[in-house]
Amino acid sequence: MIPGSIFNAIPLSLVLSFTFLSYSSGSSPCSPTHQGNARQFWIENDRFCKDGVPFQIIGGDMHYFRIVPEYWKDRLSRAKALGLNTIQTYVPWNIHEPQPEKYSFNGIADLEAYIQLAHELGFLIMLRAGPYICGEWDLGGFPAWLLSIEPALELRSSDSTYLSLVERWWGVLLPKIRPLLYQNGGPIIMIQVENEYGSFGSDKNYLQYLAKLARRHLGDELVLYTTDGAGDATLNNGAIPEEGVYAAVDFDTWSNSSSAFEIQKKYNFPGKSPPLSSEFYTGWLTHWGEKLATTNASSTAAALENILSKDGSAVLYMAHGGTNFGLFSGANTDSNDESDYKPDLTSYDYDAPIKEYGDVNNPKYKELRRVIRKYAAAPLPSFPSSIATEAYGIVKLNKMFSLFEALYLFSNPTKTVESENPIPMESAGQMYGFMLYESEYEQKKGNSTVSISKIHDRAQVFVSCSEGDKSNPRFVGVIERWNNKDPLSVPYLGCPFNITLFILVENMGRVNYGKYIYDRKGILSTVQVDNLTLHRWKMHPIQFDYISNLSKNGLMKKYPYPIEEKISLRRGFKNHIGNMRYRHREQKSNTPALYKGHFNINSTSMLKDTFISFCGWNKGIAFANKFQYWEILAESGPTVHAICPSTDTPARRKHLGHIRA
């Protein structure tokens, strides 16, 4: 931990007026900064220089943690055929250190394998090492356990405890990265510190600390960079050229790139400002309940050509978005109202040229490829073939049991926490998913009311008589963070004694951007029943990793009466469902339950991608072979790929992709 006294920020008062330079192929070669090393990457005369030659970055963001490893090569190859020479990726701290000092670099978290594969395919790498990444990713990439530390950390600041944890994390990450640097024979040409900090704060001591820490591990030859919006306010807060850190900018397709790059020059030292949009937006994010965000293919390509034709560099954000697997989707809020909560989709398609399911036979890919072909240093590979898909038909799902009937299977009793008042999920060790809060209150004549002033994010409320069987409580209603005005009315149950109140709270994704990023989950206030505060609570963490054990010892039983639902595995997004009908019960249960079904693929030749349609379903989470693919919201979901024929409700049709064994 470095004392704050050495963080004296050097004020930057330079306002430069150099014109936007354009270089021809006949420009003078770059001068190597270190004689004797044939592999060098540096900045000189407002150009990127690679091995003594001016270099134009034509890159794209493609995140390893949003693609199953089985498809890394396929998606990277499609990026190569697009004409990209550089891949940019975030490094989310939370997937690599899910628990304090418990590190993971395997499977989908195998960062080194991903970088090596990209290197083999001829890419350079721009690595966005954090510790904060934003990226529509839970908590901006921070591990959720940071929120359990008391006293509360001040994230993205010079808070000494926070910095000590960053130093510990980078002490693991950066030594893995050093052999992969360009000057050491690897593909990494640049490493970003923080992300868009200028939109958040103005603690230059913090940014300077990160730069010093990176150089301590990686050496002084490395090009470090920051990324901020192309405006004076954001760059003034987020740029640190006094530390030798290059300031890049990001902007959308309808921005004036020349103006953006002129502003960028003001926050880099003379000769150190090659024009680069390190996030050139090919699309945009979508929240639950919104229409899918799209951008026009032709205008996107024209905006890119405007940059490349003037020897500028750009990184497509995104080249391929992929999927927010598990429960790692982030969220946003209004800048001045944290209750205006907007969770992000499981899909991170982003209207990128390479679609979530790998499709490139679309106007945006073709238009961008047409432009990039003009500026690529080598001929482009042939146009990629379409990904083979298969329709496996109807899958019958049988109800196994409800949450309350098998609470002991979903929640380890040794993890249950008792407290006088409700506590946040993080304080109970529940970082993702659901937690069940349980308490009791005295029965009274007539209806009661339940109110919770601060819930993060969505609560389903149930009641039951405290004496006797509590496996089938009565559903009362839902309290939502973004729609929490009126108390819930609880019907009179006629119980001889007390009422047990169950509140199942769902974490729908932590805020990843803005001042409300310190986003604890669960019940964050008192619970009022008839305006009286309820005490003596039990918190049951719901742990889905227990599902894999349910079939053991006869625990996975079917209901004694037939309860059957169906899903459809289709060939693609645009296939019409036709006359298919779904048979549902006349009354749907409001109690959370587990359903299970099987489908078999009998030959290797039939092992192909497929799409799952949730017509007629409501909200839930889907697993395939124990791998959690998505959170789903069928009846009011935003991804309208089909119309359920019996109800005309929007259907959530999701790409299953490579089915993991």
C-alpha cells in the first residue's frame, strides 16, 4: 500500500492546437525506442509504431468470458474475416476471484489460453485490466464480496483498504500477463487502467496509483492507456498524461470524429496522441423490457470509414457481444435516482456485426467488412460460413418440486443466518441469485399490509400459518425496486397462531455504472407489517449448485400427479412456430418450482447449435447439463423473436449454442 503523500497530482494545463494529421504510406518510419529488441510497440509523432513502422489499429472488443471456450476460435476467426487486426477484452475481477484469495483461471476464465489463441490467429491484444471495467457486467467487474467488507469500501478511490485489495489482485493477474506482452514475444500491445473514470470521479491519486502499480509489475516499455468520453469534463478527470499514460476516447457513430480527436489531443502530450476511438459503438445495450437497441449498418460503416480514411484507429465495441452467462448481467440507474433501476439482458448481442449466436450473414458485418477491406494491411480471409443449427423439437418438462417443498435441498442449513433485522445478501455470503427471508408476526382479524421501503431488486412475498405444513404458502404479490409505492395487502388466513412471512428476494444484477455502483442486494431496510417493524429473521441463501446433487439418494422425485410443461428447441430465430400449441394447466402456480426435462442427441453429426423457445413461460433461470445459460423472462421479455401462437405474447427465444457436457 502506497502512502497518499506520494500521489500529488500534477495539474495539466496544456491546451494544444495541433491539426489532425493524416499520414501516407510514404511517411518516415518510426524510430525504435529501445535498440536491440526487434519487437516493440510505442507512440511517436501522433502515430502508433510497431517494429519501426506506423500501425493503424482496426480492432474489436470480444470478451472471453462471454463466449464458451468451445467457440473462442470460431468467433475470433469471424473477427479475422471481418478484417480486424486487434482484439480488445476486459478482465473482470469477479470471475477470477469469486471468493477472497480463491482464484480461477480455468475454463471460460482461462484468460491466458484466450490470449494465446488470439495470438496464434494473428491478432494483437489490447487488455483492459480494470480493476473496474463497467461493461454491463455485474458491479462493473468488482467481486461482490467487496460489498461485505465493513466498514464499507469506497470503490474506485484512494481508499487504503480498497487499494490493498487491488494490489493483491493485480499481484496475481499482472505476473500472468507479463510474458504475453508484445516486447516479450506475446500479442499484448497496450493495457488499459480503470475505465471511463472521468465520468465517475476526479481522484487523480487513485489513477496515478494504478499506473505506478502496473508499471511495477510490467515494466516501463509498456503502453498504458485510459478510455473516457470525448469531452473536456471527462478527460480532465480521467486522463493522466503526467504518468506517461495515453488517453484514448470513445464515441458513437453519429459523433464528429475529427472534433473528438481534437479534444483528445488536449489531454495527451505533444506527439503522443494518435487518434483512437477505443470504443467505437457498433450498437448499444438493452435493458429488460426495452425494445432491442440497433444501429444502422450503412451509417456505422460510413462513420468507421471517416476515421480510417484519415489514418485514425478504432476498436469496434462490440465486434461480438456474446452472452452474460450465469448471473453476471449488470444494471443501470438514473443518474439521480437509484430506484430507477434497469437490469441488463442476459444477451449481450449489442447489435454487433458478429451476432450473439455467431451469425455474420447480416448487413452490418458485410458493410463493415467492405470498409475495412480498403484499409487492411493484408487480404481478408474468405467470408465465413453459417453455423449449422438443428431443431430438436418439443421437450417435455416435469415439475419436480417447489422451492418450499425442498428448501433443504436449495439451501444448506449450515448457511442459514439469523438476525434481529434483515441483512444484505452479501453479508450472508450470498453473492448472486436469490435469498429467502423468513419471519413471523401475530395474526389479526382482517387483512394486513406488508411494506419494504428498500428492496434490491425484486421480492416475491408469501404467507403461511406458522403451525403445521409450510411447504405450500400462499402467494401475496411482488415488490419491485423500480415500482415500490404501495404496500401489499395480505389476506386473512384464519390461522390459530402466528403467520410466517416468506420474502424471496432476487438479485437481478448489480449496477455497473455511475454513482450508485455500491449496490448491495436483498432487503436493505426494515419490513413493516401493519406499520410495525418486524424482527427476528432467518435468511436462507438459495444455492443452485445444490441442484447437481438432487438426483442422488432418490432426492429428485416427480410429483405424484402429472404436471407437464413444454419448451421448443428450434433451428433459429426466424423459424415460425406454426400450429404448435402448448398445453398448460388451467391455473398456473405462483410458487417457484424446479422443472426438468431431457432430450438426447444420438450422433455426433447431430450435435449442432439450437434455440430454445419459452413461449407460455414466465420468469426463471435455465440450465443445460448443469451449466447456467440464461435468466429468462418469457411473457414480458424484450427479445421478441417469435409470437406464441396461443397467446400472442412476446416469446423469449434463446440461443443454446454449444451444449456443454
